[in-house]
Amino acid sequence: MGTNTRILVINPGSTSTKIAIYQQEKVIFLKTIKHAPEVLRKFEKITDQYEYRKNIIYDELKSADVPVETIDAVIGRGGLVKPIASGVYRVNETMRKDLLECKRGEHASNLGALIACDIAKMIPSAQAFIADPVVVDELQPLARFSGHPLFERRSIFHALNQKAIARAHAKSIMKKYEDLNLIVVHLGGGITVGAHQQGKVIDVNQGLDGDGPFSPERSGTLPMGQLLKVAFSGLYSYEKMSDMIVGKGGMMAYLGTSDAYVAEREAKDGDEKCLQVMEAMAYQVAKEIGAMATVLKGVVDGILITGGIANSKWFCNMIIERVYRIAPVYVYPGQDEMGALAENALLALNGEIEIKEYK
């Protein structure tokens, strides 16, 4: 491709859609489109929204005088497709069918590929991609064992941001990602800690509704016996138990807020409960880092901390003081999903990485 390669990035959320146009690595248009809850409620399934959201995106581009015909690729945030290896995938009919049928579950990110495909069809020679969805699966066989044959540990984590940060870190120290052993920690509404061994995430806690540290809104690993007693007590429905684990667990359950900034401020103002909960969350993250160090047999080139909560030096320091002897620690605050998607599309268009086919 030339030096004026243009990429449209689409990142659908539950009540908004972020769109951006990148020219090479530079963002030249950025917009967050808010969707009224009463409008979204009219759609029976999340995937039923894709025509509605697609038309709004197209209208936004036209009203901003963005020459749509100059776009070379459209990349959407990857959704709940079947488990796949890391990389850039062309949106094909098999992927569209799986997402439309919600075979692996419903999530707003499922709209990314569907919208990208439809918009790309309107543009001569444009291609549609996704990259590193949350279901990226590179687990080693031992990591899949749960403790009972009815249950298998699954790989669901912040793959896009973890991979992007790991590659950026490798580049910053003039090394290849594929030559390093890293532990990458994503601190957000959910928390995931991945063991990256020479370019593959061979173990990671299931951050959607599974194990690992508790987070601002997720319970993480719970005492199994107590969980069973509560589940069969007759006091809670399946839906309420699900909310207890995802959405209303973790910090939200303990403190009534999922805002780490608010909890930190209260802790610093002398609220003992807020302080203990934040310390406990950092403690559990540090334990997970230690566990992943054993997965890598103690050979760790770096520990990378990223995500929104990584903006808090106070919180990160509570983790670092427990793990700095394992390996050097690097903090990369925030996350840039839009930039990571654009970078993946650009590398694919330039032939620097393989464009994979979803099967």
C-alpha cells in the first residue's frame, strides 16, 4: 500500500459506537456515537442492531465530509466467534453466520465484523477485518484442565490490548515480541493476567465470568463450596447469580461503586474499608502474576501493567511492591483499542502479517 492508506475502525459498545479514520498511523477523524437506550430496546437481539448502527456510521462519515471511497480497509472489534489464534482475520460468510446466530453468546462487539463487512462492500476494493478478539486461544494443553472433566478452562481475555502493549513494549526495547517471555496485566472493569511465552498467551485467567482476581465489577474466583450453597439456597435466580459474578461483583459488591478513582480517593481520605478492598484487589492481582511466573518457569523478561486503572500510580505501586523481584515492571496506562485495530489492519494491508481465514 502507499503512504496514504486509510483505515476505518469500528468499535461497538453496549450503548455507543466509536469510529475513527486513520491515515497510516495518524487518526484524522474520531467520533463516539451515543445510542439512546430506548432505541436499542426495540431490537430483540444485539445483532439485530447492525443495520441501524451501520446507517448511523455512514451518515456520520458523510456529514463530516469524509470521502468514504478513499478507505482501503474497515476493521471492526472482534466479537464472540469460535476460539481462534491471535491475528488479523478477513470477515467472511462463515464468521458472519456465527455472529448472526450468536453461537458463542451475545455481546455488542459481535456487531464489529458485521458492520465492517457491510460498509466494506460499499467501497470499491476495500477489505473487512477483525483482529485479536477476546476469544483468542493459545492456551497450552495443561492450562485447559479445571479439575473435573465436565469443565474446561477457556481463554477469554483482553487479547487486543494485551497483544498490542506486548508488541509495543518489545519494539521499545528493540526486541521481537516472539523472543520474549512477558506477563501482561490488564486492569479495567475486568482484570486479566496473561503469560506470554514467545508470542503466545499460553495461560490467562478467564476474565469475562470466570477465575482470577476480583475487579471493579467482577467477583473473580470464589470459594466453590460457599458458592454452591448460595446458588441452591433458593434465594437467588440464575440471573441474580450471574449479576453477582459479573456486573455487581468485586468492588461494586464491597463498596457500592465500580469507579476505582472514587474508591482510591475515599481510601486516601481515610475510609478504611475502601483502603482494604483496594489493597485486596492489588493483592489478588499480584498473586495472579506470581502464578503466571510459575507457568513461565520463572523465566520472565518483564511484567507489563496496562488498562484504565494503570493510570493510578498508587494502585500500581501496591502490585509492584509484591512482584518487582520476579522481573522488571513497566506501566503503560490506559488502552487504545482503536489504535491497536488500525495498526493490525495496516500491517495486514502492507503484507507484514498474514491475513487469516476464519473457518
